[in-house]
Amino acid sequence: MQNVRESLLQFATSDGVELEGRLLQLGRFSAIFNVFSPENLLQTSGVLNELKIVTNGHVLYQGRATISGLVGIAGGVTCEVVLEPLGLHVPPISTTASASYEMFQREWLTSYKIRPEFKVVVADVEIFLSNLRQWLDDMALSLQANHNGNAAEQERDLMEQISPRLVASFNSVHERFEDIASKIDPEFRAVHQDFARRRLHPLFLCSPFGYRTYAKPLGYAGDYEMMNMIMRNTYEGNSLFARAVHYWLVNQWPAKSVRNRITHLTENILNEVARVVRSGRSARILNLGCGPAWEVQEFFRTSGLSHEADFTLMDFSAETLSYTGQKLADIARNRGLRARVEMRHASVQQLLRSALQGKSVVENDRFDLIYCAGLFDYLSDATCKAIVNLFYSWLQPGGLILVANMNDTKPFRYMVEFLLDWHLIYRDSRFMMTLIPNTPGASGTVIAEPTTVNLFTHVRKAAAP
């Protein structure tokens, strides 16, 4: 990777905000730059559209990029991105083909160094999946020839029989991948990522979960349909092999922790609504970054207290809000519930900007339960703390704040980073404790769900005297 002077770049965020940055470093597969802005509009795993890098009048790169890291600096943020191989990448014009080749060879010798043990483990993953695909293709042909009218049922029986052993077998080679990838020098991580993608993408992106995670059709990872896939936890895809890979992906530690997270949220919604009802009124609940709101769906389906809660569900994706609003309305109608749900289109940046201006994006900003689960994984430390402080100012006496973040305690981080461009900001319990406001009357604790991958900070405001 080279240092680049007098270089600028332009891009648009996933929600259409146009920004400029100053390039610090540029490599074949990644770039690092500063963005100076009074507010941070970026988040990890976010897609930057129409990224254009220009130096000395030459366009070096033009295409899409995915944010892999953010570090706060005075007046802005330092951002690292993964560049798309298919993006327009035009090097400075060389006078001769010989000079151009010498530049390529020099760059290859100094940068394109793949650790031998990484080559071996990638080859092991490739061979295992290639052989699995061939075996499953053969099994599919056999089932089609002998299905007796119930091919779909026979295919499902086959997947249910082999899936436990398949997951265990794949996990053994995958854990070696995680161990080796964790030891790669950050300077050479991008070239190792490119090496793995070229060999493994055809085997992973055939699965619905793998493809959506990598493609990010809404401009960011962790969208509502990815969460739906995790929660459905079924065999999905156009072939037995695609279903096998999909099932493996939605049964890894992060996916298990997400399902545990929904259980944790549902239990806390029920507990807080019951607490407020005992005081003689209905509960008001706010969820920032609601996604498909599976916890609210479960509360509506199972609780007799559904009519005792008013929900404000907030997300910056209009498509997500439309989907979730309709889903909850259908459940309420089918159960005959008098559910009160307000869908609010707003981003984290809008919330914080309004707060600085002394305004609020909600009409009545007093809530008994406020939670945000799945969003902090992509936001800077300072932004997370600002959100919790804002939440606390909106909290009723006796109320609860609940925020969640992934912790890097299980082997899966590097597979999703290298192959699927899913980059999270992992935080431990020590940091999660710092989210508790240093305010009289505030108390809190940090709780881990059973896998220990998801941590929850609970903040309680003291009850009124």
C-alpha cells in the first residue's frame, strides 16, 4: 500500500449523502482516507456508491466500496474501505508497456504475498465444498429419479439427516481458517481477502444468505431480510448445495446469538410492560434500528399485554419500515389486537442532529423502555455513547435502556469479513459498562446471552421519589 499525496475522493453514502475525503493510502484492494464533517455519517459495512479516487489528474478508482473500519479523529473520521475488483481501476498512464509491467511486477513482489498456511486452508475449504457440491448434485439426481411424487419432502429429509454432520465437518476446517486469518498482518489482509474471494466466492454466493450479505442491496449489512433468514433458520436456495451452505451460515455463532438476542428483547419487553401496567398505565416503547422487529412480532403473538403498549419503531430504511409495519399489522389483525405502532423514518444522524438543535424527532419523547440491538455494531464509540445519553434524557423515571453489541468471543469473524464484506465493531464488557451514563440516579449492568457473542448493556433510571 502506498502513501498518496494531493489526492481526493468523492462518494455517496447508502442513503444518498454526498461527501468528499482526503486520501491517505491506496492499495490494489483497499483505501484509507479522512472525512472531515461535524457529524459522522458513516458506519462499518456501509456501501459507498460511486466512489471516485483522483490523484494528479488521473482517475485511480471508480466504483463501489464497503467500509471495513472507522477511527474517530478531531473534526471527522478516518475510514478504511474494501475496493470492488470490478470497479473501474485505472492506473496512471505509463509511457511504455515495459514500464507498466515493471510497475506491476514491483507491486506484486512487495504486496502480493500470501502466507503458505493461508493458501492451504483456503484450498481445504475449496476442496471440501467442491466435493460436497458434487455429492449433493448426485444425490439430487438420484432423488429426482426416485422421488415417487414427494421429491421436496425427500430432499428435506436428506438435509435434516446430513446437516448436523455437515456443520460439524465444515466447522473443523473453518476454525483453522479463523485461526490463520487472525494472524495475518493488517497490511497484507486485503490481498489475502482477494485470494480467498477468487477461490471461494462461487461456492458461497450461491446461497441466499451469502449473496445478500455480500451484495447489500439496501446499501448495508444486517438488513431486515438477512435478519429474517437468520430467524427462519431453514434450508434456502436453488440447489441442495446452496441450501447446505445457507444453513451452515445461519447456524454459526453470530446467527445463534441473534436468535438469543430476540429472546432477550422479547422477555424484557414483556417485563417492562408488566411493570408499567402495575403502575396503572400503558407502556411507551421506542426501538431504534428496528429491522423486522421479530421481538415485537413475538410479543404480539404470545402476550396478553399487547394492547397495553405503544411502540415507536424507527429505522432509516423506508423499505424496512414498510415491510415491518405491514407484518405487525397482519399479526394484530389476525389476533384481534388493538396494537398501537408508529413507524418513524429517521437515522441516527438525524436523531443526534435534532438533539443538538434542541429538537426531537418524536412528538412525545418520554418512554418506559428504549432499546437498540444490532446497530451499535456499526457505529463509532462516540456515537454509541451519544445515543445512550440521548436515550437517557427520553427515559421515564424507573425506565430501562437496553443496547446490544457483538463481542469477538467465537470463531467466525474473519470468514464473514474476508468473503462477505461484513465488518462489525466488536466490543467487550468493559466498553459496554462505559455506556452507562455518569448521572445521578443511573444504574446499569452488562449481560451476555448464552453464546457470549451478544452483550447487552441495561441502564435503569431511578424511580420518582
